[in-house]
Amino acid sequence: MRMGNGTDRKIGLALGSGAARGWAHIGVLRAMEEIGIEPDIICGTSIGAAVGAAYLTDQLDELQAWAQKMGWIGMLGVIDLTFRRGGLVAAEKAFGRFDNERSNVRIEDLPRPFASVATDLTTGREIWLRDGPLMSAVLASAAMPGLFPAVRRDHHLLVDGALVNPVPVSLCRALGADVVVAVNLNSELSPLGRPNGKAVARREPVTAGGDAGSPAFSQLTGQISTWLGRKPNRRTRFLADQIDHAHAPMPNALEVMAGSIDIMQDRITRSRLAGEPPDVLIAPRLAHIGILEFDRAAEAVEIGHAAASMLRPSIELALRRA
């Protein structure tokens, strides 16, 4: 821990899963810097692993700028509609922006201990990635089923660590943390029925050969076609319909997947935190942001910063008591 008070207690930061909500971790880290706390140990699951890795490789500014420019249209550049690689998103394209000398390092060469959580797809076991190539550890931990492909590493086929340990408090303890500050992005969730205050209007379904619908929908279909380098067809209209869900009478395929993951993560997180409580739990109020709403990065960062700043007295008290 680095607070200038002479103590040698080690503080661990457990950054939880949450996909697009994970940009709130950036705000948490910013707030901790302002408070004067530098975590000695960082552990992350899924998006938490990605943000933690960016922090330890001095790329947090770049990650924040990239996230706030991403949005849905940016995501289209990494879409693989054929699912050839086992997921909707081509991972090497999604993380290609950070394929550089700073990222291509081994975990044991980082300035501070780091580890990520992944799930063995074959056995269902929780896997702790504490050494070896940093980028593969991040990719494995963030391999959300259906969205990112599984990652082969050390004879394991690995997917999202959120399936087994969404907030890695236990991993921080195992690495020697005396005080653990955990960030849970999945508190107060309301799958599918998020409180956005907007009425749901009915829209006629889009057919492959018919009109695309509203002018806005036609524009979105055209943007997708441009990104994918192909003419509008059944696939581009289907993808546009998944993204433009503002007037859909029923949840679309991606919303059902996201809502299901929300429920799963919430139940697993409650169970794990009950048995492995952190010393301080930061729970940004992110229920209104869906795990696939990548266009709300700036909002998530702000919420994360506010949540961590409010808990400064609790963090300082936990450090004094340790």
C-alpha cells in the first residue's frame, strides 16, 4: 500500500466482471489515485482483468479514450457473423489496439502482482492465471460465452472467469493481500427490465427482402454494411435489428443473452461474496447500463469514480484496522 503513512500492509484490488459496465473500473482507479492509494496487488475477472492489465502497463489513458469512442458502431468492426471462431467477436481485432510492447509481457514481469480468473470449459474448474503471457490471460478471462471465442492456454480451453468467480476476492487473498477492496459491477441488477423510463412501442418485424423500416434503421443497416464490406442482406439486417432495440416489442437475441448472463453473475457474485467478503466493497450503481451497452463508457467511468470517492473513509478505516 502506498499512502505515505509508513505502513507495510498490502492492499489488493479485486476488479469484477461486467462487460460494458467494466469501464467503471477506470473511474475507480482514478479515484484511488486521487485518494493517494496505489494497490499492491490487482486481480481481475473478465473486463476487470482487462482494465487491471491496462493500469499495470501504463495504458489506462489509452483504454479510456478507446472505450469512450467505441460505441456500437465501433464494435461492428470486430464482428464475425459466421461464428467461425466460436464467438460473435473476433478477439484479436477487439484487442488489437493493445497489441504492443507494453502489453506483450509476462505477468511475472509486471511491476506489481497480477492475476486473472478464467473457467476451464472442459471441467468447469476455476483457473487462476498468475504467470505467463499477459494478453492471453486477459483474453481467456474475458472470453464471454457466445461473444468471444474460448482461449487455449496450458492445455486448457478457457472461457470467462465470471462463470465461477465474478469478483476475485479469494485470489487477492491468495496473493498476499492484507486488505481487499473489491468492485462489484453487478449489484442491484434488473435483467431486461432496466429502469430507463421509456415506453416500449411496437415495431413491425424486418424481413430480409422488404423495407428496412425507419430512416434511422436504414442508416444503421447501411453503416453495418460499410463496416462489414458487403451489401445489405439478411445478416446485416439481423445484426441491425439486434442493435436497434429501442422499439422492439420483445427482447432480441443479444438482450436475452445479456439478461441471462446478468442473472447468472448476480447469483454467483452473491454466493461468493457471502463466503469471501472483502474488507471494502465498492458497488457502483450500474443497473441501468446493460453489459453490451458499450456506447456508455463515459457515464460508467463517472459512476465508478463517484462510488469509489464516496467510500474513501471506509477504505482508510479498513487500512488502519488491518
